[in-house]
Amino acid sequence: MSLDIYDLINKIIKRYRIEFRSYELYEEIKQTIKEIATILTQDAICSISFLFSDQNNNKEMCFLYMTMLKHILNIFYSLMFQDFPEFFEDNLKAWMDILKGSLDFSVPLDNPYDLNLFLKVKKTAMRCLNLCCNNYSEDIVDYHNNFIQSVWNLVTLVKQEDSYSKLVRELLDYYKILFQYNRSSGFNPDTIQHLINSLIIPNMTMTNKELDEFEENAINFLKVELEEADMDSSKYFVYP
């Protein structure tokens, strides 16, 4: 499918994430999956294959496949949000490989636009992984250990810049789920300390953008940050 069609599908089915659970909604999700899931899987595998190939230095094609993968992951997230559809249960290995590939791929990043899209793909893949770990942990228990190193590699990738903030938020969410469900037995004190030093403490401090917003309107800034914290903010969990 074309990028425009994927973008349209993504916009239409985002409502699956917020609509009240009902028989009609589940039937619509089932019908949507019946119509698009097979080609969605094929295009995801094709995108991952390209991004791991020797051709990934082709900037135009690389941008196209990263954009397609971002749309596909967002669609996957919407389809999985309410329940675990039978199609994805039957094709679980393929989709776990797609998620892992989305976290693992690396491509040349020559400009801010490429980096921004790259980080969006990683953030969306992490969001999908977090949904699976939180809501369907028993279903993916055999695959969970496959992701630990992949996520850790992203931890070492992040920088203390605004463009990384949403990815950091998903990484923090992942480790929150990990510790919440006692899946952190493989973490030694040094690893935990690195998480604290590289993710938690830096993201409790104010960015340059936040400092500018505070200087422009301190009262409004405090209201937004303390009372209406953005769910996509990396600092969301540190607020009471």
C-alpha cells in the first residue's frame, strides 16, 4: 500500500484507542484486520528487510521505508489497544521479529529530518512493545528476553536533547513495567545505576526549551507542568 493510504488508515483507526468497548467496535476491528493485516505484515517485513540491507544508504528509499514502518507500527498499536486479535496471536513470531527489527535497525542519519523520523520509529516501536508487555505479558512471555538488549541499546543511544524526549518517555515506561511485574532479575546494581544516571535524573531536570517557557510565563508553565503533564513528556512519571 502507498504511504498516503497508510496515513489515512492510521488517522481513521486511531479512535480504536479511545472508544468504549463494545461488540460493534470489536466487529469493526476484526473486519479491519481481515482487510489489511496480511499486507500490513508483508509491508512491515519488507521495510525491516530494506533497513537492514546494504541499500539503506539510499536516502530517499530509506526515508520512504522508515515512514512506512512508522505508519504500520501506529496501525498495529491501534489494532492491539483494545484486545489481542486472533490474527496477531497466530502471527506472533513475525510481529515480535518486526518489533525487534524496528528497535535494532540503524541507518545513516545525515540531517535533522532523518534523525527525527528515525526517533519517531523507535518511539513508536517502544510504545507497541510497552503495550504488549503491559497488557499481553503472558502471550509474549517466550519473546520478552529477546528485547532486553535491544532496549538497552536505545538507552545508550539517547541524548539529553528535546528531540529524544518522547523516546525517553517510552524507555522509562518500559523499565517501569519491567520492575512492576518483577521481570528485572537480570539487572545488576551497575545496570540500575546507569538507568538512574542516564535516563531518570537527566529527565527530571528542565530542558532549555522549558527554561525559556518558564521565563516567558512562569505561572502558566507551572500550571501545565504540574497539573496537566503531557502523557508524552519524559517527566510525566516524576510528577505527583
